[in-house]
Amino acid sequence: MIEWGRKIAAVAALALVGVVSGGAGAQQRTPPPSSSVDARVDALLKQMTLEEKVGEMTQLTIQAVAKTHGTAATTQTLDSAKLEDALVGHNV
């Protein structure tokens, strides 16, 4: 069983891997800060795939990636396969 701090770190690390791998080898694609916010948002949205946009709009709950559901007497555990599928497979 993994303690909560390590669980949070693992989720954050997987999310970071998805962000980093999505932009690996790419040039800086973000418009300069001097651009208007609307122009920057439009430019970023044009670069995103439909799957990435849906992933950004989807909230992942802990129950969706849990192996066991925690209670006062039971420790919550995550299912690494479900977590990877949600983050990597579905861009959540």
C-alpha cells in the first residue's frame, strides 16, 4: 500500500510526464506574453487536438482510478492501470 503523499506524488508525476511528453521536441508554441490574452488562448486552442480539449474539460475523480474505496476503516488504494489509462489513454 502506498501512503497518501506518495500517491499524490505519483499522480502528479504521471500528469507531468503527459505534459512533458506531449511537448517533447517541440518548439515554443506559446505566443509571447505581450500578445492579448484572447489571442494567446485562441492560438493554444488551435494547437490542441479534440482529445486534448476533451481531456482538459474532464474532471477525474479518485473513485474512477481507485482499486479500493477508502473509508474511516479502509485505506484508499489506486489502480495504476486505471490511472495510466485515464491520464495517458484519455488525455485527462
